[in-house]
Amino acid sequence: MNILVINAGSTTIKFKLFENEADQLTPSISGIIDKKHYACTFKLHKALDEDYEWEISEKEYNLAAELILKELKGIQINKVGFRIVHGGEKYIKSTLLTPEVIKDLQELNELAPLHNPPALEKVKDFRLLLPNTPFYGIFDTAFHSSMPPKAYIYALPYEYYEKDKVRRYGFHGISHKYIATEIHKLEPSTEKIISCHLGGGASITAIKHGTSIDTSMGFTPMEGLVMATRPGDLDDGALQYLAKKHNLTLDQWNEIANQKSGLLGVSGVTCANCCIWKPMEMNAPIWQLKCMFTGFKNISVLMPLPLAGLTCWFLLQVWVPVPTSSEKGFANPCII
């Protein structure tokens, strides 16, 4: 059996083909189709350490499903799994993507505008090419469905949760669950883990006995840490102030918060973390922040965002108890 896994984001489409024999998954072919500001590229990796990379046009990027299946020509694909960021409260496990499920997920698009729409668009594209193959959705929010109410209920009038389901959902759950699983293999006695997912989007999660008990992202993937183009936690009063002063509509603010803030907004030039540490090469306001960033440069290998380091330190102080000499068998937390 061959299983194709698709992770479609706003600017990248990652895929990997697995061969499943006797319940053992073996990766055979993988690749990334990347849309950078200067070019679109296709990177392909085959099992025998064969790596290829070539440029493609933007038109070809928009036909990613065709490009991927062209590279898999001659291989029978038995199932396809799609990473989908927001599953709401309803979809908390892997789910067969029927037309009814797709319709439900489309109603969540506004809660994850950078992620759900491109993922569902790719589901549509692949469906045209593989009309009879079972498609499954794997949801980033699912892992966090184990959070207790004290972690996911916002301090708003309760009716907004009851009627509108406004609550903390959490994201990057697939990544955090993988980290917890791998840590358990290495350190089976570890009970508490703080995992960090640090990419264009960033989040941290408190994991106890393999389940999520709290996380930094909230109702949407905008809350929490500073990210590539998203601001993370922001005083709502600042939002109201700017909206009134600059006559911003909700749509305009949504664009600013999702696509023009974060590291891109702070630097005025780039959302690439690797460039933040090279202010001398850029004629940009990042120079003004050099003194702030430099103090955290040594931890940037593990935590590319200063706020990530601070937040993890805070979580350790508040959430992880310090064992006393009388406490035996205390499982030390692991940080990834």
C-alpha cells in the first residue's frame, strides 16, 4: 500500500510518499514546492539519497498537484492524507474527507486564513486527478482537544463560547504530538514536556503524560509568540486605537495582522529569521532593535524568536515544579 501525505501552506507544498508493508511505513519519495519572493522551486528527494532541485514558473506552482503526481507516475496511490490546520471542536481525529466534511471545514476558513484555504484548495486539485482514492484530513487542532476547560476557555462572557465556540483551540498539534512521541522513545520516564514549534508560525505546548494541557496559540493561529508575519499576543486596546486612528476595516486589520506583522513588521524588510541577525547587510530599521535581539542571539539556534525563549523560561518557572530533596522519582521536564 502506498500512502501520500500532503502539507499545503500559504507558500510551500510539502509531500511524502510512504510504502506500508506489514504495518511498517517506509518513506520512498518526498519533495517541497516552494514559492519564494524571487522564484518558485521544486525540490525532490528519492530513497537512494538522490536529490534534485529546479525552478518552476508561478503557473506551474499553481498546478502543484499535477507536478507531484507526474513525479509519482506509475505508482499506485492507495490513500492520501492532508494536513489541515483548523478542525474546530468537531474534528478531533483523522477523518475521511467527504463532501459534507469539506463543507464544514470551509466554514472554518476565516479562523485560519493562511492555512485552511490552501489546504482545501489542494484537496480539490488532487480530487480531480485521483477521483476514487480515499482522502483523509489530519488536524492541527486535534492534539489540543485534551486541554481542560481552564486552559481553553477565554475570560469573556460565557455565552460567546456556548453560542459561537470562541475558545482556545491551539495549533501545530501534529508537530507537538510527534515531539512528545519521540521524547517518550528516548526518555520513557519523562512525564512533562514543553515543546516548541518554531517556523513561520510558532507555538509552545505544555504536555503531560503525552497529552496537551496548554498551548500558546488560541482561537486562531495568530495568538501567542511573535511569528514571521503575525504579531502574537497583542493588547486589544492597541488594535482598537490603531483601527480608529487609521480608519482600518476588519479586513484591513486582518491583512496587517496575518501578513504584515511579526518579524516582517518589526524589521521592515524580511520575515526570515536568518536575516534578522545580519542587520549590517540591510538598510533597515532592524538596526534600532539590534541591542534587543543581540542579548538572545546565543539561544537563537533552538529558539529563533526572543519571545520564545522568554516564554519557555516563564513556563518553566510557573508550570514545572522544582523538586525538593524529599521528592523521590520526580521526572525532570524535557525542553525541545
